[in-house]
Amino acid sequence: MSYRIPLFDLNYGPEEVQALADTIRDNWISMGPRCEAFEREFAALLDAPYALTVDNCTNALFLALRALGVGAGDEVLVPSLTFVATVNAVRYVGAEPVFCDIAGPDNLCLSPDEIEAKITSRTKAVIVMHYGGFPCDMRRIMAVAAKRGLRVVEDACHGPLSVWEGRRIGTIGDIGCFSFFSNKNISTGEGGMMTFRDQALFERAKLLRSHGMTTTSYQRAGGHSTQYDVIDLGYNFRMDDLRAALGRVQLQRLPKDLEQRARVRGWYESRLEGLPEITVPFAGHNGFVSNYIFVVALKEGGAGRRDRVRERLHAQGIQTSVHYPCAHRFSLYRERAGHLPWSEFASDHLITLPMYSKLTEEQVCEIVDTLKQVVVEP
Ligand SMILES: Cc1ncc(COP(=O)(O)O)c(C=O)c1O
């Protein structure tokens, strides 16, 4: 079925079409000058010392852990209320994910207390995920990491340009990882970016991104070099210039797109205020954030009631989602999981409502009115 009001809508225009056409006309479509330009522009916009394009964020997270030397026998602290890729990346390097709870029903980001409580002598790193683009408590998390010698990877998939204490998320820990999957704030179909503060880490990730080879095909095609050596066991995690061309246009659109999303969030928040059945996590947050998604939580009733509410919205042509089913309750992770009360509560009560910059005030009104109606049905 196609929805009257979908969960997400692309903000593409003629500029994206033109950028693709120009790339094809220039006759270089794999990783090349457009990837490099995208990296420079992304780094400049976020004020990150280094940025590296990759093929997706799942591989970015894996590459981050590899570059940091996390491996077999190590433990990595992770949220459970995240997309499962955050957790899988830990397994790819042979390390053990240790699930930590979120702060609570109003703040769906990792709890610094949980992080501190779950550190053992084997803990090597923590992956924080800035839920919906709302920053984790990086002051406390960075302090704990410094005190206990942990590396910090930021899964910043939800938050390009979100601000934490004057800095962009993804530039605070050791490595930031971003996704440009079609429904993200920057859409290139598939794609991702890594950001670094440290040059050596950046160089290592760059080498591993492309087979551990010392030169790229673009450098060789340009006659800058004719040979290469392979000095580490690398991968093919490259972006291509077609996606980079889309990403550069999307990056230009981003600031205005996020301003409009903030307006959409404001419409939602004012209309949902005081509704007895529902809370709005992060309500009233006053920093600049990406508003990647807009979620509400039922106050009670569990997953069964939540699913009935979603079903009724679906019947009215309004698409919703759940961000996320807890990773620690998936079959793959169940046996190593403890009890994470707030993550489980959130997972059973959250509903993701439509959020994108083209959404009109009338549509937000309609979504909220429909929600108000269906949430009181038995
Ligand atoms: C929080 C989070 N982490 C990781 C990923 C994985 O990103 P990608 O689809 O680019 O591999 C996603 C994308 O859905 C995500 O939302």
C-alpha cells in the first residue's frame, strides 16, 4: 500500500539530477574527485579535522573498531535501543557487545551511569548512539572514557549537524560514523562518512577502506602513480563519485532542511502537549538538532496496545515505525543479554511518526488528531 502520509519523503530536486548527469558526463563514476570534495565539504561543515567517505555506516562502524585495534577478547559497551548494525559491528571484529540501558523514557540515549557500571577489565571501547540526533551526555561519557582508558565511537547516523555544547556530534569521540541511507538526513541511496580528530587513525581507516593499498585507481588513472603496494588486510568499503555527487548537493540542502524539521517538531510538540496518554521524549530540548525522526511514547499498555495504535494509523494512511526493537531481545543476542528496563519499555511503547521537511502544518494536525482519536480506542 502507498501511504497518504509516509514516514519519510526525499527532498531531492533538479540539482541532484544535474549532479548525477554532470558526473556521468565527466566520465569518472567510481571513487574520485567528487568523493574527495564531499569529504572536504563535510569536514568543513562539521568542523571535523578529517572525514572519509565509505559505502555505508555499518562498514564505517566496523572500520572504526578495526582502526582502533578492538578485537577478540575485548568488550565494547553498546546501546540496545539502536539499529542492530551498531551491535553487529562489535561482533565483526570478534569482540563482545555489552548492552547498556538508556537514561530513561524522556532521554533515549545511553545512560552514563550504566556505562560506568558495566566497565570491566576487558572493556576497550564504547559506541554511543545519538538517538534521533539528540546528543548523548558526552560530558560525562567522555569523562568516564578518559578515566577508564576507553575509546569512544559515535554512531552519529541520526545526527549530521546536531550540536552538543557548541560542537557537532560525531566530532567529540575518537571516530564519528554517519549513514546516508535513503531515509537519513543526507540521502545518497547507500553511503556513509567517518570523521576523525586524529590523523593517524584517519590514515589507518583510509588504508583499510580500500584493500590496504597504497594508491587509488583515480591516482593511477591520473598518472600520479603507476604502482601500489598492499600493506594491510583491507576491504572494499569505498563510496563512488555518483553517490558523492548526490551527497554534496544534499549537504548544501542540509542546514535549511534541518531548520524546517525543527519547525515540524515544534508543530508536533505544541499539539501533543498535555495529551494524557502520550509523552514526547526529548520534549523542549533547546539545542540545534537534526530531528532525524519524531517519536512519541505511550505511557502504558505495552507492545500490544502500541501495535494496535499503529495499526489504526496505518488504516488511516499514516505510516509509522518503531525505532527500535531492542537489539538484546533479538534471537542472535538473547542469550548474552541482561534486563534493560528503560530500553525495553521504550521499545514496547514508542511510535515513530512521519518526519521530513516537506511535511505541512496541516498534515501534522491531521496526524495528531488521528492519533488522539485512535489512542483512546480500547
Ligand atoms: C543508528 C544506526 N546505526 C547504523 C546504521 C547503519 O547504517 P547503514 O544503513 O548506512 O549501514 C543505521 C542505519 O539505518 C542507523 O540508524
